[in-house]
Amino acid sequence: MKYIGPFLRLNNLSKEMIESQLFYFAKESTKHIVLNSKFGINIPFKELKIKTSSNFDINTFKESSPLLCIYKRSNTKLLTHKNNVFWDEDSFKKEVNISSNGYLTLCLLELANYYEKFKDLDKELYGLYHIYINLVKHQLNFYSSYLRNEEGLFVDKKDISDPITKELNFETKNKKFKYSNQILMMNCYAIYSIISKTEDSDEYYTFSKDILNMVLRYKDEIYSLSLHEKINILSLLNIYLKFDNNNDILLLTIDIMDLIHDELQNLNNSTSISNTSLIFITSILFKHTTGISKYENFSDDIYKELINLCDEERFVLSKKNSSKKDIDYNSYEIYFYILSLIYKNKFSDDKESNAKFEYIYRKHILNSGIVCSWPEPPNINSIERYNNHTLKSEDLIDEIYFKLPTLPTPETSGLAPVIIKDIKYNVKKDEFTINKQVFDSTKYFQYLLYMIYLSSN
């Protein structure tokens, strides 16, 4: 009798599998939102003005409607019309937040770097490099034209454009500005100028330097900002250093790291999960980027705090001030917690936490319902499915590196491949529930950016 294998196949997920799954989800979710959702202000594909001599088939993407900017909130349900998939416009909250759009642009810049590698390997994948890098330029021009106040600072706006005339019109949502948003935009303009290789790239770098000079002029104000704001600024300065070893940025990064270190010492572990996780990731990448090990002990102390947040029995995150019946989680804290464990594993050999974070990853992400749907893996004809892009059968990468077979796809679920805003955990039943299928872009691309970073660091 032929042996057909066990009834149950329980696959262990290695750290490499989890890294690969998160990267794949992040790049495909970004692609879906940017090219297919129409969740924001769109630009006709022809206006990207991509040269027809580029080594890819424009017809593959001509039905796309790339986003100049993204709105704040939407239902995740997918609608279809004439074989085109899009989001429910009636559910859009037409606010345009700087943080959503700045991090989206940084994701596109990182992905442009990724797709440029396919120049002589795959026309369609290489085509995404041209689309993303050209789209970023249009986004940056849009941001500087429409998303600044009278003083020239980037501020959140509300889209009040006339749908009949289609003339763009925005009103300021909040007159207050955030330093973190100015530094976020500084990154976008500087990094684009560094990697775009265009004739006018110097103009974008000069613009970014203007922002930097403003930041340096008022850095004393930055030193007195909230802990959350300082952590966001620190993470952005750290990203900048990956592309440009600017001494002013480095010194400012060290100053803010020292301030955060002192402040965390005085808080007695009372800061949020997301803040703690992000400062840990930033400290890990800071050492990796600069070679400076000054904060290594600080990083180790934070990691111990993070590990202690995990309930050893249920493998859920413990939260202060939560009821004994239910625990509310937002996707921001869940994903940054998971990413902090992955980055620890990626840049060290901490075998002790491998199994632990696999259980947390499975419970909080794969099995909780926080992910609406997961994009289908590349088919076996795609060079993304092969190590070193060889198309050789012996180099075929298992589907589990892209998606677990039990997860719903956009086609089977009718939901976009995105992560919803929040979920609830019932302690007694040991299960998660979802209140609403709501997508909120406010912090979404910030943690997607760090998922994408997994492949480039």
C-alpha cells in the first residue's frame, strides 16, 4: 500500500519564512492600494510619462490608477466593475494625513530599489520600478503644492474638491504642525533625490535641506516634545542615515537617543507597547547602519521589557489597564511588537525567543482575523518564486514563504489585502473578535515600511 503521509501537516515557521511572508504581504498590499484601490486622489497612468523605450510592457499597467495621495479611512470590502477591482468610495473618509502619505512614499522608494534589480530579468517586475519612481516624483510635487500651510509647513488637510469640475481643493484640518511630519517629508525628498538618478534630482535634495535647516534651527523645541513624537523623529532620522551619512543628522539622532534613554529610565516601564517596540527596532537598526554600539545595553534592556509582555501560557500580549475579560489591541502595537522580535532574531542569534514569537505571530496575525486577506503567492512561472531568480526547479521556493494555504485571498474573501485597525481578545474564550472591517491608513505604512526593510537590511 502506498504511503500518503500524515493526516495533519503542522508546519513550523522559521524566522526566514516569517520575514519572507511579511515582506511579501507588505509589497503586495502596497501595490494593490497604490494601483487598484482608487482610495485617494488618482493620476491617469499616462500622466506618469514613462518613456516607451523603458524595458517593460506599458500595456500591462495601463488600466491602473496610481495614487497621488491616500485618504484616511475606508471599508475593506472590494467592489468589481468590468473585471476591475476597487474600493467602496462611499465609505471613504477624505482626510489626507501627512504621516500616511509620507510613509507610503517611503515604501514606494524602498520597493523601487527592490524592483530595479529585475532590469534584465523580468519586464513586468522591472516595470514597477519605473511606475513607483515616477509616481513618487508626482507625489512629491503634489505634496509641496497642496499639503502645506501659509508658512510652508506640511499639515493634514481635508479634500473638499468639487467632484463635477474635478478641480483640486483642500482645507487645513488642523493648524498645528508636527516636527515628525516635517522630518518625514525631508526623508521623502532627500531619498528620492538620491535614488532617482534624474536631471532635476538636485532640486528635491535642496528642498529637503531647507527642511533640515529649519529642524536644526528649532531643535531645542524638538528636545521638549512628547516621548511618542521624539521616538517617531528618531526612527525617521535613522532611516535617513541609511541613505545619506549626514553628520548633522547623526548628531541630532544621538542627542534624541540620549533624551529617550533618560526619559524611559524615569517612566518605570509605563510606556506603550508600540513606543517600546519602535525604539527597540530603531536602536537595532542604528547600530547596524552606523556601527555605533553606544546603545547596545539600552537595547538589551528594552528587549527584556518586550519579552516580559508576552503571556507565557496563552501567548498573547499583556496590557496594563485591560479588563480581565477583554483586551483591545490596535494593529500598530501588534505589528511593531512582532517586528521587534523579528529584528532581534535577524540581527542576533537569540534562539530562546524563536518558538515564542512564532506562536505570537500565528495567534495575533495569522489566526486573529486582523489581516483581511493575503495576496496569492507568485505562480511558478515567476522568477520571484526561485532562489537567485534562476527558474530552476531545484531553486523553487515553497509557497509557505509567501502565504499559508489556509489564509483567505482577496478573491475568496471579497476583502482587500490590508490589515484592519483593531481587534479584541476575549480572555475566557481565548479568541479574537473583530468589531468593524475598517482600514485606517494613519499608521499603516509606517509598519509596512519596516516589513519591507526586512529584505533590504
